[in-house]
Amino acid sequence: MVHRSYDAIVIGAGHNGLCTAAYLARAGLKTAIVERRHEEGGGVNTEEPLRPGFRFNLHAQFMEFFDIMPMIQDFDLESLGLRTIVPEAQAGIAFADGRPPVILHRPDLLDRTHASIARYSRSDADTYVDLKRRAQAIQQMLAVGLYNPPTAQGDATQAMILESVFGDIGITSHFATKSPKVVIDELFETDELRALLYRCCVEFGFPVDQTGTGAGFLTFVMWTMANWKLVLGGTHTLAKAMTQACYREGVELIENNSVSGIIIEDGRAVGVHTRTGDIRATKCVASNANVQQTLLDLVGEENLSELWIKRAKAFRSGPSHVLGTPMFCLHDAPDYRSAAHDPEINRTFYTLVGYESARECIDYIRDAYMGRMPSPGAGLWVNSLWDRSQAPPGHHSATGWYFLPPASDLSAEEWAHVRATFNDRFLARWREAAPNMTPGNVIEHRVHTPDLMERKNMILEGDFSNGEFSPDQMGINRPFPEASQYRAEIDGLYFCGPSSYPGGGVHSACGYNAYKTIAEDLGLPSPVVSSRGY
């Protein structure tokens, strides 16, 4: 039974799907989004899973792309309720022995960053500030790279950027062949700073031991680091604003209706099967789902060539960016021993706890990569310090990220054991660095493990990059070379989700670039905003 018909159908209301749909509708196409859940945004979600009034972002946390994200300006999302704040102290690491913290501040406060690092090494402070300023200066170039389909010249462009931006200080094209860890160790001597940079590097999708991604650390990571915004009301406010933009453009959002298949007729995608009936599309179908889910589950191998079946099955998720999300309802915010040297660590947006050395941090990361449960350690956000709506009066909510093994590496029973024990183990470690984090200060807590993230947010293996970030799955190779321009081999079918270039992260570039490809194929208007130039 045909339920209804549209020009375009978008599968999934993740933020990339919302982006694609909004541009399609603005271009004049009658557009629908089919979403299996009752809420939009995918991993951009805020909930109250423990106690009323304690709000937690279950996946996405800080927003580093808002200054360059086209949809925010193109659809005036601030008029639809999007509000942000930029904390002064952005990232820091606190220590159980109370030694001075290392704190990275937002780009307009680099003098304070310099002073913090200089407690350990003036040379490192000079180097960090210099690299940060150089990375900030190429923001427009990085934005152009993000908000356009990838090209075969990507590697050459990276080498050129290194030579032109960093060459005068000895950072030349050969740094592109190094791993981020090698780059960090070569440029910085301070153990405490190395630990912080290792962890921040992984936060932005670059495995620290992956050779061939050194340029990514020097450009992309150094630019995004400490450019972070907090979304007031929780990250779901972004999803709500994007949804309202879709409604304003005439998009129809069909919720609570899972897609079971993509309808293929004469080699062309012409609609979707859903649990309530078939929905037809006269011009295109765009999938926000993972490339494997789209091709193997929704299209079916019988409709694919042998090459595309092979490519889809070979696409890898994890192990480098698999997340667990701990949540803590607190009476008081943490008060760190290291605050005796710099009280700003108590009001740092993102704080590392549980790593007393660079070795402990790298061992933690490598354990997770190898499928072993690491020793407790986390990056933490106490968002209620800046946004009182995220906790009841006089209380605080703290959220964090653990890096853990992929969902399939542990059994259901093993993950249940992790949920029952890992937070308690981490709290004992947290208390060493912040003595007020006693059992009496913690009202309730829980951890959202990778297996739950896979089921709830459809993030395979719990991998926030939505596909391993390695050279054979990055740039022109993402998700694989034949699919890198957002087109499937089936006419009228497109990829707009984060398994496409540039990958995971709240930037909407996958959805934006997918629209560019669809617009090229269908003769629709370009989305480019003249003031941005991309």
C-alpha cells in the first residue's frame, strides 16, 4: 500500500538528515523525513534519564563547528531558539597529587593559556600558542575543505598547507606521514601537556597512533581545540532549532516509523518501505543511516554489484572512538586539589581526570583500541556551571566520555557488569583529584555503554566517528572510493550520514555536501552563502 508520495525522502532525522532535508525543501522539493524514534537529532540529544531536572547530553557534548556551520546562518537558527555560551577555560587536566593543572583557554585568551603551560615549560607555551594562532588563521581554508565533497588532491593539499603555514618553523610536508602522538612528542616536552593533547586528539577523531594523520592534528585538531561552545538547554536545542527550520521550509517529519527497506525499480530508488506502508519518492532518496545499514540492510545485496557488496562489508567501525557516557547527579561541583595553583580548573569546560602522566593516558587509549577495559579515566563536563537549566537549583549535573572497547567485543553480560561497576571505580579515582567527590556528594549515577548507544542512536559499535578514521576510510576514500561523492550506484540514492566524508561530529557537513551533490544532479540551486564562500 502506498502511504503517500514526495519528491524527496530522507531516511533518519539525525542532524545531517535534518540539514539535507531543509536544503531540499528550500530548493522547492516536496520533502519528508522518516524517523524511527519520537525525537529528532540522533546523537544530538539531551535527556533526564536519572532524576527530574538533571539533564545530560547522552552523546554529543561541545560544539566546535558553529562559527563555520552553514545551516546556522542560512536558516537563522538563532531565531529558532539556538543559544550558546563559550566558557573561558576550555580544556584542562587535574591531578591527584595536586600539582598545577594545564588549562587551554579559548583563542582570544591565549595569554592565559601561555601562563598555564609556562608553569611547566615556557618553550612549550610558546610553541602551543604559535601553533594555535597559525591554525586559527586557516579557518576559512578548513571550512572550504569540510563543506565541499572530497577531492583526490586532499593529501597534496595537506602537504601544501603544512609547507605554507608551518614550514618556516620546521614543520614541513613530511609531518603529514607521522602519527599525532609522534608529532605531539616531537613538539612538546611537558608530560602533563602531552597527556592532555593525546586525549583531545582522540576526541576529534584522530587515532593517536595512526600514521599518516599528523597533518590532521596540526591543522584540524589544533583549530578545533578550545573553540568549543556549550548549547544552552542541552544539545537537543540544536536538533529542535534544525527541526523547526525544516518545518518552516515545509518538510514533513514522519516520526515513530522505521524504514525496513528502500524500494528499487529498474535500478532506481523510488521510495521506502515502512511499518505503516510504502512512501514514494519521485526524485531522490537520501539516507542518514550508516553505509552498511543503507546498502546491506535497506537496499539488499540482490540490488548491488559484487564490488559494492564487498566494499560495504569491508567498512569498519571502531575501535578508536568508541564511547561510554557516564552521568552524575551532584550536590556540589568538583573541587580539585590542583585548584590550589589555579582555581580556573574548577570552572574548566572539559576536564581530564584519572591520568597522572602521559603514559597513563596513552595506555588508557591503547587498551580501549585493543578491546581491553581500560583503567578508569574520563573527560568530564559539568555543564550546569554555565547553564543552570541543566540541574535543579543548588545542584549540578556532570557528564563525561569514557573510551571503551567496541560494543561487539564484550558480551551482554560483560556490558551489564561494566554498567554496574565502572562508574564506582572511576568515582574512586575522581575523588583522589577532587576530594569533595565523596559518595555523599553523588546523588545518583549511571553509564550509557557502547552497546546501548548502538541500539538507541544506531551508532554501530558505539563509534562516534561512525566509521574508523584511518587513511583508507578518510577523505576521498570515505566510506569507500566509489561512494565518496555521496552517490550510491543505484540511481537516485544518496548518502547524507556521517559514514560519508568528513565523518562524525556535529558539523552537518555530510548533509550539506550531500545536498550539493543532489543539487548538481537535479539542477537545484546551490546552497553557497556568498558571505562564507563555501
